[in-house]
Amino acid sequence: MSSLDKREEGFEKKFALDEEQKFKAEARRNRLLGLWAAEKLGITGEAATAYAKEVVAADFEEAGDADVLRKVMADFAAKNVAITEQAIRAKMSELIAVAAAEVKAGK
């Protein structure tokens, strides 16, 4: 195997690892968002954990964050919780940083 082939293989492995960490961070962010939203909705205990899992599952509907945002916004609207889309997006941005740090730290 030439050094070019080894280098290419190294880049491919790094890309795969980066994508895996990104996926894990997004899933963790969604779980944290679900727990935050559950608190705002007055959901506690096991029900809050179950709700967080629903938020994580919502992310598998389509690519991107729109499906998660839609779910949380719809749940807030159904319970008359006055939180704007901008506030939810800001929380998502805050939590992705937390989640990425946790994934990188191996938590």
C-alpha cells in the first residue's frame, strides 16, 4: 500500500469517525432538548424521559432539524406554552455545543 493510499484511508476513517460523533451529538442534543421541553410542558419523571425519546425519534422523519423543531413547537402549541421558534432554535444551538462536548469527552 502506497503512502497515498494510507493517507486516503486515514482521511476516510477520520470522516467516518466525525460523522459518527456528529450523529451521536445530534441525538444527545435532541434528548436534552426533549428533557428541557418536558420541563416547560410540566412533564416529570419517567414521562419526561419517554418524551425525550419521542423527540429523538422525531429526528428520523427527515434530514435536518426541522422535524424536531416541528414536534416541539406543536407540543408547546397544544399545551399553550408560549415559546417562540427562535427561542427553541437558540436552545438547540446551546444544547448542540453541550452534547458535542459530552460526546467528545466520552460521556
